[in-house]
Amino acid sequence: MLTIIDKYILKRYLATFSVMLLMFIPIGIIIDVSEKINFMLENKIPFVEIAIYYYNFTVYFANNLFPIFLFLSIIWFTSKLANNTEIIAILSSGISFTRFLRPYIIGASMVSVFVLLMGFFVVPAASEGFNNFRYTYLRTGGKEAMRGDDTDVYRQISDTEFIYVNSFNTLSKTAFNFSLEKFDKEKLIYKISASRIKWNPKSKTYTMYDYTKRTVGVNGDKIEKLAEKEARFSFDLEDLAPVVYIAETLSLNKLINFIDKEKKRGSSNINVYLVVLYKKFSVPVSAFILTIIAVSVSSMKRRGGMGMNLAIGIALAFAFVFFDKIFGVLAEKSSIPAMLAVWLPNMAFGILAIYLLRNAKR
């Protein structure tokens, strides 16, 4: 049963976390608007589309930065408790430090369940809307309007076939600069290319524009050219989308099924999809680890007061996010197992949490 102190701490835990989100999300939106306002005006994007985009942006932004928001909110209100000598009073009454942690763990459990459910159902839909808007409206002349994004997709769809597209428009279901190559071992059999390829939902076919097929022959190549050609292919529409973009937009069951399908194809991008899958489970667990670290760091009075606690907290929070991103990229780009790469930051900071907790108990 929760005591008055438990309810007090739990209320502060959830309220401070909510306020932290409400404070930083508008800042994120303002920064995003300032970067993209010119492209929005140039492309005459409807206000409704912009409003939907910023709803999706809010969910996407909050989910990605949730560990930092949670960590800083706990550091903030626990430091205030320590500076007001409330923690000393609580512990002096005979309550152990472990018992003092109980409302924090309950709060972390509530936040973890919420983040887990969001990651399974809400975040994929928001991610799809967020990416759809970027790839549909914020592109100029086939080049990403935002710096640093590369939309080229080169994928293996079977043991002998490879496809490439330069960019993909989700609303019109059209890919640009398409090519399909078929090999027999290392020998090219034929190559199909088109300036763009459009999916036809009713007939389940693709229409290629400026179609060219080059068939390699012993005595010379055979070339077929048409202004427009309709055909059926073995790949799915989602195969034309950027790799991470696909995984981020799928709910849990769809993502698992998609990974199974890609494994059977022998896809080289499996680790990218596995990183997205495992993070759905690792991020909620990090709520417990970061909660213990934050309480252990900020429950003692320091000479620098709350400012020192916040400085330590910010450093640890960004270190966690940094290692999480680094190991995620390593899993995608190297042979490091995806599960190990995703869970390693939690393991490392989990050990740190145990060490800091033992010191705080003293």
C-alpha cells in the first residue's frame, strides 16, 4: 500500500516528467519550423498537412528523446527534495534508501509500460506520417531538402535479383531512377531501368516510364525500349522505401513478419531491422536504469547544489544517448550482433546504476 510519502514522490515524478516533455517539445517544434519554413512555403503545403506532420513529429521527437527527458526530470525534482532536506528527513525517520526508491520504481514501471505500448502501436504510425511528409514535400529535384539525408535504396530481393531507386514518394506510390538487375552467379543476365516506376493497387502491377531492358547475349546485347510498360514483379512496394524508414513504420507483429521474410530472402539489411525491433524492448527497460542512476546522483546535497546535480545528470544522459546511437550504427554497419549492440548500453549503465546505488545507500 502506498504511503503519503510514496504518493507525494510518485506525483512529483510523473508531474515533472510531463512538464519536461511539455517544455521541450514546443522548443523542438519551433526549431524544426525555423529550418523548414522556406520549403513549406515554396511547396505550398496545406495547413492541415503541416498540423498532422507536427502531431507525428511530437510523438516521434518525444519517443527518441524520452531517456533524456526522464533522466533530467528525476534529477531536477530529487535535487529539490535534497536541497530542502526532505530526503534527510525521510531517511532519518527510519525508512531505508531501498524503501525510499519504491515510488520511483513504480513511476518507472508506469512510464515503461506507456513507452512500450507507444512503441508497439502509436510510434510506428507517427513515424510513417513523419517520414511520408519529409519524403513527399521536403524534396526538390530528387534531392533531399534537408541536409544529411540519403534516400538511395539498393536492395537484394532474391538470390539473383537486385533493385535500386534514387528516391521514393509514398503518397503517389512512385519511385524514381529505378533499375532491376538479374545475375547468374556473377554474370549479368539482364538489366531493366526506368525513370520512374508507379504501383497500381487495383491491378497489383507496376507501370514503368522510359522503360529500357538490356539483355546480355553472347553475340551482342538485345535492347528493348518503350515509353511506358506495365509489369508484375516479385518485390513489394515497401521494398522501394529507405531501409530504416520501412522498419520504423511497422507495428510489432508486422515488423516480426517483415524480418522473417527478409531473412528468407537473404537480405543484407537484417541488422537494421533487428535494431529497430530490439529497441522497442530496450528503451522501456532504460527507464528503470536511468531512474536509479538519477536518484543515486541527486539524492545527496552537494556544494554546487542543484546546478552540480544537473550538470552531472546532463553529462550522463547524453553519454547514454551517445552510446545507444553509436552501438546502433555499429550493429547496422558491421558484424556486431544486433541484440548485443542494442542491449550493451543498458548493461553498461545498469552496472553503473548498481555502483551508484551502493554508494548512495552509504
